[in-house]
Amino acid sequence: MAGAAKVNITPSTPIPMSGYGGRDEPFKGVHDSLFVTATVFSDGSQKSVIITADLIGFSHDFCKETIHKIEKETGIEKDFVLLCANHNHGGPRNKTYGDDVDEDVEKYVNELQQKIIKAVVSADEKMQPAMIGMGVGACNMNINRRARFPDGNVWLGRNPDGPCDHDVAVIRIDDMNRNLIALHVNWPCHGTASGQENYRITGDWMGAAARFVGTAFDENVIVPVTAGASADINPIYGPNDNFDEIEAVGMLVGEEVLRVATTIQTFPNGSIESAKMTVMANGKKRLEGREPNQKLESSDQVPINLSVMKIGNIIFTGVSGELMTEIGMRIKEESPFKNTVILTHCDGASGYLCTNQAYPEGGYEAQVSKVMPGTEYLISDNLKKMIQNIQ
């Protein structure tokens, strides 16, 4: 059984935007609306839900509180709820990073929580016999952003020689007449086609991709878009306020989604299993600059929430942070399941989660990461065990 729903979460009152520190004024218009989507699954004895929103992220506290309320409202157990953001940099602040907020932002966050719950309830009410399947394509509109500059430092740019996962994962959910209920899209790329000069609310390339795919089907088809392991991956276009470029990225992802969707065979059987755990990573203070080989200073430990949900023969792995693409690629490669999807910004916001190699190289990701080297294997090794235990 499956049911899907979406709810508009565009702020009604201009509030500050998230994603770039250089924006110091509230948004000045809405280019395209933001949504939260929910897809509820049931195998007859167990229910689960995958939620995603066109936002920068969710704090650990917000996730814990919201998931508790979803469990109370719907009966879906907390370990079977994945609450994700797609890391859109064109949306509003929502207390993801614990920053001070004004009354209007606080009001928006309270309304947001109610809308997330509403989406889950609506999806639950729409459940019907369903079939599920997955296919994988590729889109090369993303690129490694850890580029070398003349001063010898690594900074935000375009590095065509760097690792980059181009996989476009498409999960197709049909009713028993093979009519589409939902198409889940997962592509490893930051939501940064829109830049800090943009002051209009937008779903960035994710919103553009969802609209492009949606126009090819009945308007009732739900198209959730999630970010894969993309801490060091940006779109080739942007960041800027050129909406032709933003729409182009979404269109090209969307074209591949439509192509892959026609090749997917869906199946009616399969069970649902899920597991969650929290690991504690050694903390690191923010570095003063982006130079290589800086001394790392210890800080408080950082909780990282890990999730594994199996629906049929598809594995969804959740990580509460920005995971570098190399780590995600290794998790997928080592998974015993061919169909493994990486959901980042899931159940919290632990910040940048880097490879060991990134720290001596320097750069933005290593500079702002809150965790020490060794965290990549803390994540991947535990996820590997969780996947093996869930078979």
C-alpha cells in the first residue's frame, strides 16, 4: 500500500532567507512555491513514511519533536519516519542552525510543523494497493566544487577532475493499474543554482525538476526530490539569480527522470523494515581560514543520526548532515542491495561530513565542519552494518 501528498509551505510573510550569510533582508517576492511531500507505505503490518521539504534543513530538535507528533497523530512509529530537507538555498530560515530568529520566523516554523504533519495525514488517508520499483540514470549537470586556486588553496569553484556522483535515482510508485502515484527523485547536488543575490523564494533546481516532471503526468502525481551525498557538489550553473539557468538544471534532471521512469518495472510485493541509531563524532572547532594543513582543535561531540529503511528491494539510507560525494558513492558500492539511495539532511543537521582527505587539503567544507577526521568511516561503517542487519 502507498499514498502520497504534498502541501504548500511557502511563507506568507516576508522573512529572512537561508543558505547564504550575505543576505540580510527578508525575501522580496516568490518566484515559485515551496512544498513538503509525504509518501506513506504499508506492508500490511508495518507503516513507514518518507518526507521531504524544499528547505535548507531541519534541526535535530525540530525533527525529534515533529516525528513524535507524527507518531502520535498517525501511529507510524518514529523509527519508520524519515524527515528530510533537500537543502534548497532559495527558501526561508527555519531555525535549522539554531540561529536567533524573530517572531515572524518563529511563527513560520510552527506553521511548517503543522503542514508537515498535515502532509503525512493526507498521504496516509490516500493509501491504496500499490507497486514499487527503481531505476537509475545519469545527469552531468553537477560538478565537484573543491577547486584549486592560484594562491594554493582549495575553494568553491568547479573541479571537473574531482569525484562526482552523477546518478539520478528514480523510485516509481504505481497503483495496481500501473498509473503513477509518485516519482521519487534523488540526485547528488547542492541546491545552489540560485545565489545570494537572489531575494525571491524558489525551490531552486529541485523545484524546477519537480515541476518539469509533473507537467508530463496528471497533476496528482507527487514528485519528491531529495539530495544525495553532495557536500562537495554544486550545479554547473550558478549560484546566481538567473532563473533561466536554474530552470535549465531542473529541466535536464527532469528529462532524465522521465526517460528512466519509462524503463522501471514495478512490483506489488515486499516488506518494510527500518532501523535508526545516533553516533557521536569527535567535535572540531571552526577553522579560521581555508588554507591546507591547519591545526585542528577539539570541540564538543556532535550527534549524527543514521537511518536505514527497506521498502521492498529498495534501501533508503539517511544521514543528518552534508555528506561528501565520495562517502555516498562508497556506501552505495558496498551495499548488498543494488537499489540503495542516499538521503542527506535527514532527521537533523550535523553540518559538513567530510572525508579524511579533505582536512589537510583545506577548503570551505573542512573549514566549517564541526567534526574531526574519522567521521566518514564512523558513518559508512555503521550504515553498512545497519544495512546488513536489516536484510
